[in-house]
Amino acid sequence: MSNLLAIPFKRTYNVDIKDTVHNYLLENGAHHPDAFRNDIARWQTLRKEAVTNIVHVDRVNTALSYHAQLLSILSKLPTDIHLEIPYASVFAPDKLPVTLRNIAFERAAILFNLAALYSQLAASEDRSSADGIKRAIPNYQLAAGTLSYLRTAALPKLIFAPNDEELPLDLSEAFVFGMEWLMLAQAQECWWQNAKLSNFKNPLLAKLAANTAALYHSAGTTIRDAYPSIQHLFPSGWLAHVEAKQYHFQAVSQYRQSLAELEASKYGVELARLDQARVAAKQAYDIARRAKVAPAVLQDVQSLLDTVQKDYARAERDNDLIYHDDIPSASALPPIPHSAIAKLTVPPGLLNPDSVIGPEAPLFAEMIGWGAQEAINIYNDRKKNLVKDKIDDAVQRLKDEADEHLRSLDLPSALEALERSVGLPPSLLQKAEQVRLEDGPSKIEASMADVQRLAQQDTSILDEAMDILDNEADEDEAMRQDGSVDRVPSHEANAEFIEKERRYRDILRRAAESDETVRQKWDEWEANIVQLAADESELEAAVPSSSGSSSSAETLKHSRALRVALEALDTLHRELQDFVRRAQSLADADDIYPLIVKASSGLEKLAEVKPEMFEDVSDRELAKYDKFLGEVARGETRQAELLATIERHNELFVQSRTDDPSVKAREQALRSLDLSYQKYREIVKNLNEGIQFYNDLAQIFLDFKAACKSWSLQRKSEMHSLVRAMQEASLEEQPIRAVRRSSARLPPLTSSEWGFEDVPLPPGPGQR
């Protein structure tokens, strides 16, 4: 049995790549998935071959090739394409696997298994001969180098979603770093063993052993300093194995240095070194015996201890009888220099993925990269927002401001009452027809019911989030009643969540007040709007005529001037609407895809193509909308001038009118109907904004609920780890070490890792 450790493979299961990738491309891809049918099938085949986990040197290239293809895939697709990837914990292959929708998780697991393959290839070598040792050394160094690459290049990009219920702790930085140190220590041990077989001199053997002990110490320290949940991933004998090896090679280093002191006739120093070797060897033996580590390790330690004790007895006797040298204290002994000969070796296929792709092209080579595709999406969003916010909405805002100003002047009702003494003005007939076609009163009632339903739904989501926190608090309290727990209580740990919930409740309260305002507005204007939706004959009957009244020439002159100004304002609004249609048509035909593809062609060979690399292209293309922005600005200036003209002519018109009661009555009726239409549009707009508001708020509350769930699961996982730690410590009759407080393991609740902190709330309903 080997006296070194090998990393087992992470076990995985079949993954439905074909259907999942096909569906994702169908919904989100720039091309039809049939164009990549062969790539999808190759991906399925490559994965099947790469996860076979056969210990053979040929499997190295298979894993390297698949990893290179994963890099190509990750440059073309986001990490989450709804592909569920399962991997069991490395030392618990039969337990339920951790399943994540994350291609970066697949990449990290493949790298971990590649390191495991190198370690198992090294462990399979017969190290009783120099050739076997020389074959094991590079494999242990490659294992360490692969783990280093995993830790520094892959793990930083393995970002978990807030709704990931369980995390792969064996792919945490602390776990991987501990394994990395262990593989490097075992490579150094093999170098030491090779030097011993080659009969190198004792000073060099002492230096090699000193560095071997230091590497084992780094491995053990990294594991011991990890969180309890990570420590408990390791089999019970692994940490003891590492610690036994550390003391073993400390003893070897001192023993080999004692032989060098003997050769130099430094008998007192030799005896001091042997004493240090004896102490370290005894520690290694005690650890190995108590923890029942591998028999080969215990045998090595036993053999060394016997040798050291025998030499110590001989040296002590010789010094007492013959040499009488002073024996320096341990602190007076000069430290043994280290000889670090084992090196991390990152496989060339990881540093240069193109070299291991093989004769076939990278997967999805013809697909535009994910970063470039995201740049296209960002451009399209910016274009859409620009056209909507700065052109369409700006023009609508000008129209609304003009209508409001005219209403304050009783226009055009006052003018139409004078110009048309009987019947209904065409503008009012058009407005009434619109309300009838939309079935206005019924539409408002249905929208109000929708607003109320969505408000109740949002409240329920927030209640469910609080139920999650309450359940966690109940479990935490029960845990505290059963025993002492050194961690922050729930009411302190979840304070940020509770504060957010309070703010969300306040938003709902203010939204409800705004909803009630809209309801009151509908109650006030319902009869008028119902009247507006009546038949034309009923409307005509509701508006008195002013036939028989006469107007002065002065009044007619001012009314004509006022009508000219109003028509000029209508013309301006039609021109502005035409600019909106032209801008929308340009946006619909605007395709930045060819330009982004051209710009990205020189960037694809970079490690990552990010959307921000295309900002200059995006800014240049958006500049073609500047002409529409200029027209809107000029329209705003022209409208201000026209409104000033209208206000001036209206003042003269009002002063010159005949004070005819029938004209006044007709004007009042027309004004009331026109105002009813404006209130109808206002209420409909309020309700549409309310529906959109509650829909947006629902997503924010769902994210908040997911964050509560993720936080609660981590607290539960930590609690279980604490329970296990206390149980194991109790069984071993050892004092329980102070456990870090729980808040140290969780991200701060203000961190963006929770996914809800930076989500902007939609405009409050009070602003509707």
C-alpha cells in the first residue's frame, strides 16, 4: 500500500446537453440551433468521453481537449443556459450530487478531475525503483499545477446564483489550495526519495526533507484554517496523514543533518540534532498510530523512530564516555536551509488550449461570442431606450403639456362652442368614439381588479420571504436550547433582511394609498366617462345649442387668429409624431450585428471578449439618432412660442366675446366632456403604470425571497457543520475549538452577491 495520497475523482452523471442547448439557442441565440446541430452533438460526445474517469495516461489529453472546448463554449455562451450539471462531493460519491446551472461549474470539476487523474497516475507508479519515482514526480507536479490553475483561473469565474441551494465546497479555494499544497509536498517527497536512492550527501538530503516538511505543514495549516464545513469534507485520516508526514520529515531533516554533524566531528551538535529528530519522530508516530493512518506511513515512521533512538543512544554513550562535547540547546541550533526542488507544473494544454483542440474546429466557432452578443443586446437596449425616452416619450410629454395648458384656457371648447352652435365638434366625436371602441368603463374596472390582484400577490411573496426567515430563527432558537452555539443569533444576523422588508412594506403601503387615489378619481368621474361612452345622439342631447346668438366682428377676428395658432400647434404635433415614426422605423431596421462581428474578429483570440470592448462602435452608431433629438428640442422651443401666441390671442378673444348665456352653457358642456376624456386617459394611464409597477416589484420581491432562502440554507448548513464538529470533538474527548462566528462565512447582506441590493425600484405609484 502506498504511503502517499491520491485524489479521487468527482463523480458525475449524464447531462441532457442536446435538448437544453437546442432550446436555449432557439430562445436566445442569434442563429437557429439547427446550424449548430453537429457542435451540440460533439459537445455531448466529448463530455461522455471526458467524465469516464479511467486511470490511464491517454485520458489526460481527453480531459485537456474537453477543457479547451469548454473555454470555447464559455466564450460563446453565458454560464447559465439552464443546463443542469451534477457532481457529487469528491469524498462522498454515493451521496446526492450538487447540481448547478453553471457551465463554469463543469469546467472547474473537469480541472479538479484532471488533477485527480495526475495524482492517481503518480500513485500507481512503483516507487521502489528510481524509474518509478522519476515517473511519479512529474505527475504530482502536474497535479499541483492543475490545482493551482483551477484555483487562480477557474474558481474566480465560478460565481454562484442566489438560488443555488447547495454549493460545491470541494471546489472552494481553501479546499483546492490544501490539495495543491499536498500534491506539491508529495512531489517534493518523491524528489527526496530519489535523492536518497541516488546516495546524495546528507546535507542535501536534510535540506530536501526540511522543505518537504514545510510543504506538508502548509497543506495541514490550509486545511485546519478552513471553515468547519470544508474541514469535514476530508476523510478522517487525511489531516492526520499530513501532520504525521510533516513531523516525519522534520525528523528526517534533523536526522540527516545529525549524520552530517557526525561526519564533521561535531558530536554535541549531532546529539542535539538527534534529540530534535527523536521528538519529531515520536510526534509523527503518535499521530499516525492514534489516527490509524495507512500502514505504510506508520511503518515508515516506526522505522525512522527506531533508527533515531538507536543512534541517539549510541551518540549519547560516545559523548559521555569519549568526546564530552557541549550539547547546544534546540534554540541555539542553526535552522536547516530548505531546498525547494518540486515545482508547480501547469499542463501546457491549459496554458495553450488551441494546442489540444484537435483536428476539428472549436465548438460553436461560427457563433458570435457571448461578449459580442451581449454588446449587441446592450446596443439594442440603449437604442430602444433612446427612442422611447428621449424621442417618443419626450414628444408625448410636449403634447400632454400643451393639452394641459389649453385646458386651463378652456380651449378648444370655448372656440368650438362659438364656431359650431349646434351638434358636436369633430374633435369631441373622435374622443367619444375612442372611449366607446375601448369599452372604457369596463376596461377601467378590469384594470383596477388586476391592480388589486397584483398587489395581493406581491404581499404574499413578501410574506413567504418572512416565513423563511422565521423558520430559520425557530431552528436557531431550538439549537441554542439544546446546547451552546458560538454564532450570531438570527435576530442579529438577519437585521439587514428585516430592514429591507420594512422598506418594502412601506412601499406597498404607499402604493396602496396611490391605488386608493385612483379609485376615488374613478368614483368621481365614472358618471361623466360613462356619458362620454354613450351613443352620439345621447351626447348631442346632453350638449345645449347656442343657435340664435351672434358674435361681434372683433370676436370673430380674434377667434380666427386663435384657430390659426391652434392649427399651427396641431401641425407641430403631427410633425413631431412623424419624427417619432421615422426614428422607430430607423430603429427597427438598425442592425449592429455586422459591425460587432467585424470588430470582434480581431478580439476572439483574447481570453475574454467583454461587451465594454465595443462601446466605441455602439456610441458611433447611436449618433445617427442625434438628428431626431435635435428635432424634438426645436419642437419644444416652437411649442413654447405657439402657446404664448395662443394665450395672447385667447385673452383678446375672451375680452371680445358677447356674454350670451346659451354660449356659456354650450361651452361649459363641451368643456366637461373634453375634461371627462382627459380624466379617462389619465385613469387608464395610472392603472397601466400600477400594473407595471406591481409586476416590477414582484420580481424584486422574488429576488429578495431567493436571497432569504440562500441565506437561510447557508445558516442551516453552518449549523449542521457546528453540530458535527461538536459531536466529533465530544467523541474524541478533545476541547472544542472556538468556531468563527457565522457572519464571517456569509457575504455581508449589503453585498451585491445576494443579487437584490442594486436592483432599482420602479417609480413609486405615488408618482403615477
